[in-house]
Amino acid sequence: MHTPSLPIPGIDFRQGRPADAICVGVLATQVFLDTYATSGIDPKLAREVLDGYAPAAFETRLSHGAQVFLLAERAGSLILVRVKNSINNPWPGGDAADALLVELEVVKTVDEMIFNGI
């Protein structure tokens, strides 16, 4: 896994907190639907989104501490969420060898965050 080369002009990185759950949930939903709902939405897909990407689900995950959320913001708006299992690596700037990438959520911006180099 690649750890961001900080700083990137115009992008602020920080660790997520429970108060970020609403934006994380909506961003995750946007990316999920953009990826998997290209032919429409059926009841199964709708349930998956509502159950797995609801802000309450992310609030629990952000509060638990078993995972670390790296957030990237541009002008105060969330543009990227990276989630990893918290082993011994406070993010950002830790040793990526200690991290397991769980999921990556990206909004199409900042040239796909330098072509997914983040």
C-alpha cells in the first residue's frame, strides 16, 4: 500500500472521527453506487447500501478504534476516505507495512488523487 506523500497542495489529510460519519457514509454511498449501480438499483443493492453505508454504521466504525480512517479534504469537503486495520500505525506518516488496506473510497477529483497514488 502506498502512503501519501504529504503535503499535496490544496489537500488536507487527517484521521477520521465519529463526527465525520455523515460525510463518510454519503461519500461511500456515492462511490459504491457509481461503481455497482451502473445498470440501475434493485432491492438487494438498495438494502446493501442502506445497511452497510449508513452514517450510523460509519459512526460505529469510527468510534470503535479497530480501524483507522484517513480522510482527505479539499476546501473543507471530503474527497477521499481510506480505511485500514489499526495494527500499530497512526496515520498518516506511519509505516505502511504495518497496515492492511480494508477499502478505498475515492471521488473523481484532483486527477483521481494523482491517479490513485494515494
